[in-house]
Amino acid sequence: MTKTFRMDEAQPRLLDETGQGIIGAPLDRPEGPKKVSGRAAYAADGMPDNAAHGVLVRATIPRGRITGIDTASVAETPGLLGVFHGPRFIRNPAQGMAGEAPVQPGDEVHYHGQPIALVVAESFEAARDAAQRLVVSYDADANVDTDPAKTDALEKGDPETAGDFEAAFSKADVTLDRAYSTPPHAAAAMEPHAALAEWEGETLTLRGAQQMLKTNRLELADAVGIDPENVRILSPYIGGGFGSKLGIGPEAVSAALAARELRRPVRVVMARQTVFDAVLRRTETTQRLRLGADRSGRLLALSHDDRVTNLQDEGFAEPVSQASQFLYGAEGLSFAQTLARVSRTPSGSVRAPGEAVGMLALEQAMDELAEMLGMCPVELRLKNLPEKNPMTGQPFSATRLADCLRDGAERFGWKDRKPVGTRRDGEWYVGMGMASAARSNMLIESAARVRLSAEGAVVETDMTDIGTGTYAILGQIAAEMLGLPVEKVEVRLGDTRFPAAAGSGGSFGASSAGSATFLAAKAIRETLAERMGCEPSDLTLQNGMARGGNREVPLSELIDAELVEEASVEAGDTSESHFSSGFGAHFAEVAVHAYTGEVRVRRMLGVMAMGRILNEKTARSQALGGMIWGVGSALTEEMAHDPRTGHMVTRDLANYHVPAHADVPGDMTVVFLEERDDMANPIQTKGIGELGISGAGAAILNAVRNACGARIYDMPATPDRVIAAMDAAGY
């Protein structure tokens, strides 16, 4: 029986009293040796002997209809098993055998690169060859919108406001009105999207690269037309996701349908170019920031409007102004969004949706306002920190942003920052920049089961690990709560037969699944206390020993065979009464070449307050990863489309430039300030990974301005744009 807990009030800090010293410790990931030795089984690994290979075929027009697929064009391919398309499947075109198994329902093409068919063969090489040679005919739409700047298909949302922005802006002594743009971004996870599907009667087992198994199971069941109880998804190891693997994808659905028809396992692995073409991207944005302040630097007005894109009928819209709505206070606030419909790869969640691109604009605007006021950028931010969420009136559950700003400035040597364009190192301009960091925090319904025996403990949940350290932290929580060495705890993840958790996404996974694990272990502690004859608050479990009620006994003596508890957690009243967010401050030093415009990041510092830290090593890795993503957003990453056809130009990691080792500074530091958020969840934690990216790129771009005078309004800051901005600024 599952014990359900609602987060309705502030929670006691039990993990501060257990005394094991395991929580927060920088422990290694238990699965690390498997990963570095190649023994960790990812979705495409461990292919059964009788499995077939599938390769997706993609559309070559931006919009229109498929008028024909000439399966005879590949009929002579050695080992060809079939071509799935539209409403029918030809097992072997030469034999003329057909069956029902849609892969892409209907005949409509919505974007260039859309998966429209699946070729299956005995070997990957044969399937790839046939997929490339398959002849497809189209009736292309001549009036397609592929250019976001020119489309008339606009949906304007109602502004979200607090106070009277126009009145406040009109009375401001100093005003700023700036436009910014960011290009589309790719998640580009190291592991390509892959799926291996196998049927046993009416039961489907999918080994896939999926982030959120609870919902993925429902999606896959719906796609293939079976009961969710007959679907099992296994995702024990995932090589990165960043939002791209949140939902079920064409590789999983097509593999499942083909496997059912062929009555044998089918594996579909996307090539890197297919990943770029067919997997959700981050939208391009245009943004308008309007800030108004009095001469003392007090913000009177703040408006952040944006325009984003997506495919027709897609429901997602990048929440660009998400952080702008609570980071700073003002008398008048206004936020409006326009959604442009274009025939491009659909847009969706990519790491830190909203803040990652919105704060690139907001924090540059704040830096420019500080310059106009003749104020220190740190002091301007400190002056405008609100005591409560300006839009909702909710008090913050815990915030140490002011401490992050002050601590970071002291550690980074901010007092030594020079005026714009005055610090040189040979042919390089050198400058410093900073930005605030913010990422709203969430608690998502999650469940976990904990088993305790004389041999140790086992944690079971369908929670996933996309490289973030879930195996480590859930083991640490259980070990801390049950008084066991962490080596005595086994963590089992990524199986839909386990209790359903939040999954990895939105920086809510660790807090949500961790809280469920904590609550299940807490229920076991209550049973142990009863057997010890003491109150749970008087029970101490350490190093395999139980103490309480004037007794001390080995933990194993309190367990007959196995104690099992399952618990779930969900948001409650505290999510309405208080606003929870992680906060931080980023500082960067860059060098800009005076003649080429090349930008080199010399050092970065992130000071963050993100609730209880469960594992200092994995948390630091997450924060550093986010900061590196900030380097890419500021300087290199730019997904490009051909506006004439809508096809993607930067379709692999040779042309889409993520930061390489040489782009990342060796001096990269993360500092965590001690914090507990009693209103957030039972373990007082907050999300980590996405806070690291939020604001990091803006700190770099503000450092570019301080170094050489260049303000970059159209990102990324490639050398040509930096040179042009330097010329415009007279440097």
C-alpha cells in the first residue's frame, strides 16, 4: 500500500538530525565504473540475435502532402524486411504482402525532415541504403511559411501585468528600450535517440532513451493502440536528454509497430543528422526589454515582451519571461508573448526553457541600465530585489540572492573591475561581467519503494538518470535514513514496473523522487522505532546499529525477513502559499581580441543557493555543465535554417558549435551557499542543473561589453558580430 504525502506545511529537517554524514557528501556515482568501462547498457546496446534494423525516412519538403512512396525503388535491397509508411506496411515489396501499421498517420508533411516512413532490414547498412534510395513524391505547398521574420501566422497572448507599466515607465528618470534576438538551439545529447522494441504476445517491451517513463508509457500505449498495462519501458541509463527525450519519439513508435508486424525485435537508432532534423529544438526568439528607473536606481517599470515560434497546432510556447516576472520588483510590470507559426521542426523544452534565453536579454538590459545610471551592476540588482513575488504576491519560501551577489563579488575580485575598454593584455581587451541567476522550483508527484533486509536496502522507482547522479543521491538518502553504509544500498531505476516518479526534467527530478525515497525510508524508520519501543524522534540509526528506548541492537535483529514501504509525494498548499526558486549569481572574465573579435572566457564563478545539496560532487557537475551551456549560448550555438526551404543547415556537431574543451576556462568555480527550503519538499532541496545555465551567458556578454565596448543584441557573440559592435561603439 502506497502512503501518499501532500506538501501542505513547512517540513522538519530530519536529514539534519540523522547524523550519518552521507547526505551532501561528494560521493562517486555508483554506476560510474560501468559507464567508463562500457558495461552500462544504453537503449541501443545488447541487441538480440534475431533483431532487425530500422532507419527513418524524412520528408524533403517543408509542407504539403505525400502523393506516393515507390516501394519498388528499394525492392531489390538485400535483406529488406519492409517499408512502413502512411496507413499501410509492405512486408517485402517484391512479395506484395501488406498489413496495417501506420508510422506517420495520414499523408501530411508539416516540416522538412519530418519522419514519414521506416525501412527495416536484416542489417543496418541495408536499411540505411534503402532509406536513402526510397523514392517519395509530394504535392508541395507553394505558400509555406518557413521564415519566422516574414510569417503572418501570429497568435498574440494577453499581457500579464501587475501595476500600471505605462504610467510607471513615463515617470522614470532613466529609461531603456532594447531589442534582442536568440537563434534556435539544439539539445544535442551525447546519446542519439534510440529504441529497441520487442513483443511477447500482446505485451510490448521497449528499451528506450526516455526521460519521463510514467508519461512515456501512456504515450506509447496510445500510439500503438494497446492498454498501458501491456507496455513496459526500460531506460536504466540515458546518455543525456536536456528535454529532447521528455516525450515518446518516432524512433520508439516506429520500432514498436514494425516489431509487432514482423514478430521479431526491431531497433531504430537516429543518426545525428536525424536527431537535428526531427527532435524538438529550442525556438528562436526576438525580445523587447523596457526598463525605467529613478535616478537612485530604483526600478519603476519592467516590461519583457517576446516572440517565439512553433509548428501549427503545437501547444508549447517557450516561457521566455519566466524569470523576469519575479527576479526584480517594480511598480509596473508587463509581459506579453507572440507565437509565430512556421513550418520548421517543432520547438519544445531544451534545458532551462524560458530562463536560458530570457535571461540573456534581461540581464544584459540590467547591465546597460546600470551603465546609464552610473551604478555598479551588482548594486543595481541588490537595490531591486523584491521581498515577495511581484506578480503573485507570494512570499519567497527561501532566497539568498543578495548573499550570492555579495559573496560572488567578493570572491571574484569585482572591486578590481576597470572601466569599459581600459584593460589590455597585448592585443586582447580584458573585462568582467556578472548576472543574476534564477530558476523556479517545482515538486512533481513521485513514488518510490524501499526494501530493507539484513543484507541492506534496495530503492525501486521508475525515475531516470540522464547523467545527473540519480543513482548516487537516492542511495545516499536511503543510507542516511536507514543508518547503512551507502555501499549497502542498491538503487534500481528506469523500469515502468517500479513505482512511477516524476522523471528527469525541469530540475524537479531529484527533489521529487528523492522526497518519495525519503518518505518510504521514513516509514521504515517508524516500524523500527515501534520494534525498539521508542518514539521515531528518539530513534538513531548509524553504522548498522539501532539506538532508542535505552537499547542498542544491530539493525539486522529488528528485521524478520524484509521491511517494505512505498510512498508518494505531491505538491500541496505550500505551492500556493509560497513561491520557491533557486537563486544565484554568475561572474565572468573574458578576453576579446582587438582585431579578430574572438572571445575567450578566462574564468567563471557561480555562487548559488539551491536548497539542501544531496551530493556535492554531482551538484557541482550539474552547475558546471549549466555554466558551460551558458558559454555556448553566449558565444557559439546557433541552429540555422534555410528560409527558402525550411531545411536545417547546421545538422550535426561539425556545424552546430557546442563549446569544446578549448572554449571552456580552466578556472571555473562553483560555490554553494548553505540553504534549506522547508516549504519546497520534505528534504528541503531545489533544482540544480538549469539554475547553472540561467544568467551564465549574460555574465559573459556583459564581460564582453566591459572588455571592448561591444554590446551584443543578436546572439551568439561570434567574431563578426563582436567586430561590428566594437566598430559601432568606437573601439
